[in-house]
Amino acid sequence: MRIGLDAMGTDRAPVEEVCGALECRPFLDAGDKIVLVGDEAAIRKHLDQADGWREFIEVRPTTQHIRMGDAPVEAVRTMLDSSIVVMAQMHRDGLVDACVSAGNTGACVAAAQMYLRRLRGVHRPGIAVLTPTFHGPVTICDVGANVNCRPQHLHQYGVMASIYARTVTGVQSPRVGLLSVGEEDAKGNDLVKRTRELLRDDPNVNFIGNVEGRDLFRGACEVVVCDGFVGNVVLKLIEGMGASVIRGVLAELTAANPAHALEIKQAARTIVTKYDFNEYGGAPLLGVGGICIICHGASDHRGIMNALRVAKDLVKRQVNQQIVQQLSAGAEGANA
Amino acid sequence: MRIGLDAMGTDRAPVEEVCGALECRPFLDAGDKIVLVGDEAAIRKHLDQADGWREFIEVRPTTQHIRMGDAPVEAVRTMLDSSIVVMAQMHRDGLVDACVSAGNTGACVAAAQMYLRRLRGVHRPGIAVLTPTFHGPVTICDVGANVNCRPQHLHQYGVMASIYARTVTGVQSPRVGLLSVGEEDAKGNDLVKRTRELLRDDPNVNFIGNVEGRDLFRGACEVVVCDGFVGNVVLKLIEGMGASVIRGVLAELTAANPAHALEIKQAARTIVTKYDFNEYGGAPLLGVGGICIICHGASDHRGIMNALRVAKDLVKRQVNQQIVQQLSAGAEGANA
């Protein structure tokens, strides 16, 4: 298996990418390769400090670099020798089986849609994110690929995210909740009301009905379906609020017991590690004709390593074949 | 001034309502009355235990009770002797100057729209909630009155929530952010993109552009504008996550230092009090022809007391007159 890795994506590129790739060795099988795509000189500067990397790492040089602030579609159309575009082309041409990037999310989505197309039967791809909670991980889909959704899109996010959650968390029949403003059937905006029936009528989805914002942290379900606008707001809120509340609580505790400042700080470190997004290895863009994992720009080497591990897993477990099968079974059921 | 209080709303009605009303005495002016609306026998049972309540409390008996699970519009149409409907009628007839309820939110919104109509120039009323953060309170509008919004609605939420935030927090020119999926102008769904121009072109709004979920906890702005679906998801997420993260952090700390369990528990109590929604006194439904404050069903007597205090303040500071003036000034500006 060959996995492409955009070496130019993280805030500290290519250091975190090179280190993350090097750390993959233990879980790679014989013949597996990671292909680092990007500025060759910068990559080699870090790579050459390690021993034995040639056995499982290759470098594919590129000369252009799509940055976080660049307009995604425009960048993907014009910067044809950028790491993101080259990697998508390599995936299309079968030179890699999966790709991982911590770069401009919009550009990753645009490149994947342009070069890999959609899986058969998929209306619109969606990004699924595993969020750590005290009740275990919850998968939210979509978190930003598709900000103007239709009911069919949300239904398919339920199908695809269930398959993904089962693959990475081992929960056999993940409970799927539709994010809304109340548990009752009648609650929600037009989009949610029209999506409910589709999810309810699909025997392949373990649909539990509407869930509310607070249910995400109550262990109510393993998969939350929402449109990409709402999902992105929710994801960033969780990120910002988690950091803020933890900081605030620790400040209060330290103020109350200055003598314990040091041990509170240590406990804080444990918590932050435990609920660190880097442990979850990026978010797949589900529904495209390939395996594309998008990582947080602030990912460190562990985040990159975990994303590569998940990418390998999704290829091996044939997640895309499962998606196509399930969607076509659903379509036949609907026609029957 | 006379303020109506639905005595049947909280989870522990009418105890919290009666206690909350009794606690208002210190901030009432001579002649001010609180009118408790609901089951007279139940109210009097608690009221009669107190002394001197007749000077500032009246009871308006009703026989029906809209419950949390009732379908709002249907309930308001048929239960004409319910506390929520009677209170709205009293407000319409000038028998009270404001009303407060911790009951069924949808029914409060429906009753207010039916009996109080909209303020001149207002397209759709919106609920504004003050959320505690470590950087100070942030007002989010709308959080659930209007789940299918148009750009004009969001624009007016920016205007109305600014006036409300100024009135209750004292910030002279609150910064207004539009909740979206990225800071750049081009980011967002169709609704957000079309709302941006309206907010930017209104000289009465201190518009700072798009904000993301994480900015709510960074002190980026004092007012966040969003549609009622997104706002409701966000509000409930904040509520659920705040409780969950605080509990989780304290559990980790206690596990790390069992000897300090007691003082950690005490610190937790301080934190919970400090960021308790009861301190903020309910959420006004902005844009209707009256002052309507909606409280959390889990409100305690302090929550009710604070809501009555805020209601008095909004009447006194002529918030509705300010809204009408500002919206008509904006409309004239647009026509000029």
C-alpha cells in the first residue's frame, strides 16, 4: 500500500510531517510506502537526519504551495504543481491508495472532488470528525465540506459516517442522531424535518431521532448528522470551548489553592493529552473516489502519524466499497 | 410598573416563582407590582408563608397549564385560560408592562407573536441569550425563535441584540460578529453571505465581520448573530459541554489527588455559581410589542428574580423604543 502525505500542510511544515511519517514504521507492512509530497530540499533536510527511511518513505518533489488563506477552488485550478493537487492526481492515477493533508481544507476538498470524483451513488462528499467526549468518541458529519445541504446529502452522511465510525471505533451498530433544536419529531428547520424520514426509513442506519447540542456530551449516540455549516460551527465551538473551560477551571482551582498550582498543572497536561485531537488522526472526506484524510493545521507529528494509520486502515477495511454497496442497497430498497 | 410572572413554568413550579418574586422587593420602586399568574391555591400555599407580600405581589388565577411537551401553537390557540396565554393578553391590554415565563419556550413565543404582534419595522422576533464566558458575557441572537431565517432577519438580530447588550452589560458599542465557518468574506452558506452586506452597511451596528465557533470563547465580540437553528444548537452545546468538561476535569483532578477531593469539590461549586445561567436572568424575545423574558425550565428562585430585575430594566430603559427608532433610521438610510 502507498499513502501520499502532503508535506506542506501543518503550521510547522514539513517538520511535523517528516517526523510523523518516520513514526509510522511500526504499523507499516512490508512494501508499504509513504510518499512525502512537497518541497524536496526542505523535506530532505529533516529526513536525512534519520536512518533507514528509504525503505518506507519516498519523496515526490513539487514547487508550489497552497496556503491557508488562498481561495480553494482558484488555487486548485491554477497551482497545478502544488502538493495538494499533485497528490490528488497521484491518487487518481493509482500511484497512491490514500492521501493525507493538514493544509487548506477547502483546497483538499476541491482537489479531491476535481480529480477523484464522487463514489457511485454519492450526492455530495462530507467530512467526518471523531470528537473526544467523556462518554467516548462521537463522529460528526459533515463539518464543512457542504454548507448548503439537501435532505439526501444528510441521509448519506448518516450512512457513510456509520460505516466510518464502525471501522475506526469498533462499535457494530453506531446510533445515529440528527442534530436539531428539540427531540420531538416536529422540531427543526425545513432541512431537518425532511431528512428525518429518509434516515428513519433506511434499515442500514441505526437512527435514534433528533438529538440536541447537549446530547453530544451525554453519550446519546455515536454519530451526529448535520449540514456542513452547523457542523463546522459546532466543531470549532467544541475546540474553543474545551480549551477555554479547562483553562478557566484550572485558574479557579489554582486561585483557591495556590499551594497546589504545580500538581494542578500536571493534571491539566494529562487531560489535554487525553482529549487531544491529535490522537484521532484527522478527518476523512467521505464519498469521494479515494481515501482522503484532512488534518488540523495545528497537528503535530502524532496527529500526522495517526492520520496515516487511519488512512491505511480505511483502505484495508474497504470503507469505500462498503459505502457504495450500502448506498446501492438503499437505492434498490427505495425503488422496490 | 407591573410585571407579569408565569407561576407554572419552572420544573419546581410554583415554588421557585413565588420565592423569586418575594426576593424582588429590594429593587422594586414604590407602587411596582409583580403579578403571579397561575394556579391560585398552589401559589397561595407558598405565598402565605411570607409576610407583607400584598404590598408588591398580586395573584391572577388561571385554570389551565401548558406543559413542556405540548405543541406550542396548538396549545396557545386552545388553552385560553393557561398562564402563558392569560399573561400575554394582560400585556396586550396594558395590565402589565412586561412578562416573564420559564414555561414552554415555543408557547411563549407563539403567545407573544399572537397577542403582542411585532414592533414596527421588525420582520421576525428573535431570542437573545447572554452566555457567560471567561472573557465576559456574549449575547447570542437568535437561539430558537426563528429556525428558517432570511438575511433581513439576521440583520435585525444584530441591531436588536446590540441594543439589548448595551442595556444590560453597559458596553457602549458592542462588537457584532456573524457566526460562520471562516473569517474570510467568502466563507459561509448563502444566508450568511447575503447577511454580511446588510450588517456591514448599517452604521448603527459595530460589525466586525464573520466569527467562528471558537471565537465565542476568545472575547472576539460581545454579540453573535446567527439563525435560530444554529443558535439553539450552539446554546445547548455550550450548556451540555460546560457541565461535561467541568465534571471531567474535576474527576481527573480528584483521581490524581484523592486527598484533595473536598477542596476540589468546593472550587467546583464556586465555578458553577460563577457561570450559572441563573445569574443572567432569562432571555428576552426581542422584536415583539412588549417585554417578554423567557427563562430556562431549570431556573431557580435566583434565576426568576434576576429575570424580573432585567424585565424592569428593559422597560425602564425603553429598549423597544430604541429598537423601533434604530430600525426606522436604518430604513430611511437605505431609502436615501
